[in-house]
Amino acid sequence: MAGKRTTRLFTELWAMANHNAVVAERVAQFYARVHGVICEYVSELNPALDAAQAQTVALYISASMEGATPFLGHEKPWADRMPAFIAIAGKALVDLACTITPDDIAGLPQPCLLPQT
């Protein structure tokens, strides 16, 4: 996850995808497959979600993981914290996948989050 090749390859692909339609399409295809795999796990962990909701959670999980690369990847400023990040992310993202509700995804306020009058 944090190897030199992975860190450099993906950050370069993301940059190239901003300027090259072919690269952008290939990157999108790659991530569509990744999101599909994650979505299968989300659906197993949380059958209350419909297919679109599970896909949204999968996208969130993927973005959360990928967003760590510029900070925690090979030779990045906080690379030494990768083991703790993996532990925290693993717990948080699995908990999220298990407990998120369709209402949470829709952005509906929960009773405990409503302002007190």
C-alpha cells in the first residue's frame, strides 16, 4: 500500500488523468473494479443498504484509503505512521460499513443530532 512504486505510480496516474482522456478512462475503469470489490463486502456487512447506497459507501472507503497516499506513502511526511493509520482506518471503515443507514447516506438528521430547543 505504501511502497515506492505504488505511491509514485498512482500519484502520477492521477495527475496524467487530468490531462489525458485515455489515462482518465483507464484510471476510472480500474477504480470501478476496485469499488465493485469493496461494494461486495459492504453489501455483505450491511444488507440494509441498496446497491446504490453500498456503492456510495464503497466510493467513500476507496477515497479515504487513496487520500492517504500523499501523506503516508513512500517517503511522505508521515509514512512512519502508516501502521497506525491502517489500524484506525480498518476499524473506522469496517464500523462504518456495518452501521451506516440509508438515512445517514441521504443526509437526514438523526434525533440525537438535532439542535436542542
